[in-house]
Amino acid sequence: MLFDTHVHLNADQFEDDVAETIARAQAAGVKEMVVVGFDEKTITKALALCERYDDLYAAVGWHPVDAIDMTMAHVDWLRELASHPKVVALGEMGLDYHWDKSPKEVQKDVFRKQIGLAKEVKLPIVIHNRDADQDVVEILASEGAAEVGGIMHCFGGSVETAQRCIEMNFHISLGGPVTFKNAKRPKEVACAVPLERLLIETDCPYLAPHPYRGKRNEPAYVQRVAEEIATLRGMAYEALCEATRENARALFRLR
């Protein structure tokens, strides 16, 4: 059984066939999934999906690209949603220096607010980091994020950065890029991360693994991610699936 820790089945790309997509995932051995909402629309859709399917859970937060749109009313809303029985984490939150919609200082402020909220409601956090390794790590450290821990989603940093995050009580989650032929860093990380701190994901509909690269990603393809990591680590596929699923279930307190 597999646990896809980061899906966007609430994205418009799945509007017409979400039920079929979930059925394909289940047929591929994907038992549980976390649907991530990161603004008003996607959070609302994530919760609706999780209320329809027993093995779907939700993470709710505010994406750094849209940090400029977040208000204190949204913070209060997230606080209320934290008590929803299907909400298992806050996020995705973090920093994104690739896009320039939200100024860096606004992103940092919203990031800090959400870490503070997570500590208040005692939920782990899901971190989005694009081109901002140093600032993300510094904010996690200064805000005491180790208190709740969480996931470095679709991790693309170095082994050294991964180790710093692990030391702050975070899990390292790898997705489709680990299957790309020339993806040196993700492959190094896949081998270096302690098994008890490793998670897998698709981030669907984005970042489809080989041989689906460039196409719409979907949860069934997390199987490809697991296969690649098992090969890199020289371990049985079934053992990798079991370990990463148990890691996710423990982090999200599903056992």
C-alpha cells in the first residue's frame, strides 16, 4: 500500500474525472492521499473531496505566491478548519522566490503567521520552498517549527539542507523529479535520508514522473516514485512502500 502525501485533486485539471482518477490510484495500491488546499477555492474543494472519500485527508494553508492576498480573516478561518476531523496538517506554506506576485517580506510574514498558528493548533506543517532554501530554513529555526514538525514537500535541495530540516523534526518528501535521468540532487537525497524520515508524493497534476513527464500527473504514478527510490536505496519495493506509508500515518496521527 502507498501513501501519496501531496495531491491537488482539487485542481481544475481533475474537474471532469476526479472519481476515475481516484479509482486508478486505488487500483495501483494507493491507499491514502492528502489533498492540499492553498487558497479559498482549493481549500473548499479539498474539504469537499475529503468528506466524500474515507481515505482522503486534507492539508489547509496559504501558498507563498498568494501571500499578498491573505488576511487575518483567512488566519481565523484556518484556525477553525484545524479542528475538522479530516484536516491533518497546515499548508502548503513557505517561500517562493521564483514568482514575484508577493513581495518577499510579505511571504515571510505570512509564513511566520502560519507556523505560529500550527503551534497553536498542534498540527504539522507542509512546506513549499522554491529558490529560497536559506530563508526557509532560517524561518523554521527562528519560529520554533520543530515543535510541530512536518514535511519538506517535493524536496529539491541538497543533502546538507535535508539534514538541517531533519534535525528540526521534518520529513523529506520526494516526487516525480527523483525519476528524471539527470536529477542528481533528488537521487542523492533519496539515498541519504534516513528511512524513518522519508515520504513520497506526486504533487499531481504537476511534476509527472518518467515516463509520463510533461503529461498530467496523477496519484497512481506515485508508484513510479516508490520504485525509483527503492532501486536507488537497494531495497525491496514493498518495504519502501510500507515504510513511507507508516511514516505518513504516524506524522498525520492516523494510527
